[in-house]
Amino acid sequence: MTVIKSSKKGGGPVFRGIPAFRFLTSVRLTITTLSLIAATSIVGSLVEQGASEEEYLSHYSERAYHFIKLFGLDDAYHSPWFYFLVVIFAINLFLCTVHRLKRLSAAKGRQVPDLAALVSSGAGFITGSANKSEVVRRIGPAYKRERVTETTEVFEKGRFSRYGVIIIHTSVLMVLIGGLVGNISGFKAYLALRPGEGASAAESRTPGRSAVVFGFAVKCTDFRVSMYPSGQPKEYASDIEILDEKGNVLKRGRIRVNEPLSYKGIYFYQSSYGRSNVYTFKADGRTVDIGDREIVRDTKVPFMVVRYAEDVHNFGPGVMVAYMDGDEPKTLWFLKNVEKMRKHVVKGSRIVLENINGQYYTGLEVSRDPGVPAVLCGFVMMLIGLYTNFFTSYRRIYVAHGTDAIIVAGIASRNKEGFIEDMKRIGEGLP
């Protein structure tokens, strides 16, 4: 961070004398804030973000887990203190940028440097007063001419290059603003759908946040998986429909890996897939279809499937069913391929496992980030600023004329050796 010391001389800002302004534009504040933001990023990389309480307690002690929750380290990038650090850094950067911009606008070449010292360093020469028109011609039309005093004129070239740092600072501010807008107004969520199923909300990825409501419905009309001979997935894709409240189709699309579907700024990405089972039971003469951990309540004995195994002791697929016997939970295994184990009588209720049907489901990553345009604009500005700052040069040539001689000298922001050669070319052959 570049902070220019303020001075009342030459029309510069006088706010530098205010203690609060000095603190908010200080390099020390910049370094401290950036260090804390970097430390937060390191913590966010080391501590898993958004995990469940059980996952944290399996890796950390209870005291460490309480420390993580107290300071929001399980969601570091959405914690209040992280926002505070980003805002302080943005204020620091903004004030430094405004301060530098005012300094540049106030200076405009009005202060004439020690021309004699520039001549002695090789960045100038002295010639007869009669050669003024020839000097101006050799300087060329690329330089903008401006009178500083009655006897001194200044020729400037590449003035825009002085604003390279300003552009870089502004680009960083744009990226910060875009990131904050995305963090506060955006979301990341997860949605699992079987073919034929629809949903109007998704499970938020941010701890403590409620479900994300879309304002429209998302329906999976089909899901396909193709495999390599080795059994590894080759490709999987979801056919999706966007529906309004009345069920009218607003948009259709196919989602593949790296080929998302977007609607009203919300993006749906193909992130995963899985296989879930539907279990068909006959209980008290009624046929019911349930999924994992779904409870059958409208029977004499409510029960639920708590576990599925593809092979139970070499007897084939089976499910473990849990039910309550008074205040005591109990479990039973139902084996699909063993007739005697397909049915049980539970507290006078006859329960039979009729079938186990597997079905694929698609896992969609859902995200909305309204700050993306600002971030992209910031990166474009950063490239422009870097090019301006490192590959363009600001040059200023002073022509001070007296009755007997003319002093021609100048300064350059970079490539001073090349500028000295140009000054020698301008003065070459002049008496």
C-alpha cells in the first residue's frame, strides 16, 4: 500500500493532520489487517467449514470445539469479525486512494524541481535562448504543453500512467465489494432429486441458515449414468425443468459436469449422484413404500428402516427395521431372499418385506452470487492498472528561459536511462 505524506504546500490535502485520518491511512493498519485476513484464510483452510457437531467432536476435544463455535471458525468467511476486517481494509484502501488522487490532482506539475541538479545528473542541458523554438519542435507534439510560471513551461507525456496505482487500488476495492455482496446476498445449497421429483427449496451449505427458497420449482425429469467397463462413472447428467407456481414449464435444460443450468441468477451444477432404495412392505394387509429412515405410522406398530445391507451373512440383501416396544427400541432383520426371514410378527402385527427397489438420485449444487460482475470488473481493472503502472511511463520536461540561456531538464517515473538518452537527443547539436 502506497501512502503519500501530506503537505499543505502545493494545494495538497490537509486531512493528514487529523489523528483518525492518519490511523485509517497508515501502512501499519494495512499490514495488520492484511495479516489478520491471511490468518483467517489459513484457519479456514485448516478447520473444516460447515461440518456437523459430530464431525468436529471426532477430530477435536470438546473444549476445542466450543472455541471453534465461539469464534465462528467453523464458518470463518461468514463470521462478523471477518466482515469487520474486510470493511476496515476497504476503508483504509479507499482513503489512501482518495488521498493519493487529491495529491495528483493538486500537483499538476506546478512545483518546479531543481533544474540545475537535473542538468548535472544528465537529465537536461543548457542552450542559448534563441533555440527555444527548436527545442519545442524536438520535444514533439506527443508532449502536452503547459505554462507553470512566467519564465517556465512544462511538457508532459503519459500523465495517465500516474493513475496506475489508483486503478489497482480501485480494482481491489471492486473485488472486495463483490466478495462481500456475494457472501451476504448470495448462497450455496445442495439439492437431491430422484427422477420425477421436484422441489422449491434446497438445503443451505452455510451452518445455521435455513433452507434456501427459490421462488420457483425445480423438477428432475430424468437422470442417466454411463459407466466404464471398470465400473467407474463415465458421465452422468440430469434433465431439469423450471416450473412456476401453476406448474407451467419456464425453462428446460440438461445439466452435466461443468455445464450448469441457470435461471434468474441461480446456477444449478451437477455435483454428485447416488443410489437410494425404496422398500415395499405389507403391514396389516396394506402395501407401503418407504425410503431410508422414513417412518410408517398408519399401522398397528410404527416402524422404520434404519439400515440396508447388500449381503447379510451370504443370505443376500436385507434391511434392519426398528420399532418401539413400550419405551424400549428394538430391531429386526428382514432378508429378501430367505422366505422365513422375509416376514415377522411384531406385537401382533404381521409385517412382510415384499421388495427392494434401487433408484438413482442426482445431487445438484445450487449457488447464487450477485457479486460476480463486480469481481470480474475488478479483475479487468486490475490488469489495466498493472499494465499502466509497470509498462507506461510518465515524463515531464521543463523549459526555463532567461535572457541569455534556456535550461531544459526533466524527470521520468521509470526507465530513467532511456529518458536521459531522449534528453541528449533533444539537445544534440544545439549551441
